[in-house]
Amino acid sequence: GWSLDGIDVFELVDGAHRDPDAEQSILYPSEVELGEPIRSVTTQIERLKPQRVVFDSLSEMRLLAQDPLRYRRQILALKHFFANRACTVLLL
């Protein structure tokens, strides 16, 4: 197999979002659940300043968005975020 030494792996959705007991009950999930992981990703990008980034979670982002328009807006926001960085991005 391949060695992942020297590669930082960051999961878009942490364990708390997988816990059925931690579900939102007051707010719509799409209002809360997508923004938090995206902020975490952008924080990691700013901290690590990588040359290459691979998103292997677009289907997860689409599920979190729960709305095609919100999903497209988030992808566009990521595009603008990465446009200002010397970084190659692969979206899967």
C-alpha cells in the first residue's frame, strides 16, 4: 500500500456529527452543519498552507447542504477561497 507519511488527513465531518444523539432539534441542519466543517477546513488550510489539497467529500458536503443552491454557493465560496492561495485543489 501507499504510505501517508507527511500527508495531513482532515475529515470534513467529525465523530460528533455521526452521533445520532447529537442531532439538531431547533435549527435546520443545513443552517448549522455545513458551515462549521467548512470553517474547520479553511482554518486547516490557512494553518498548514499546503501546496495540494484533495477534497474526497463533495458528496458529504452535498448531503450536509440539503439544498442544491446552498451547495453550489459553498462550492463557489471554496473556489474563491482557494483562488487566493498558491495551491492546487482536486475536488472528488
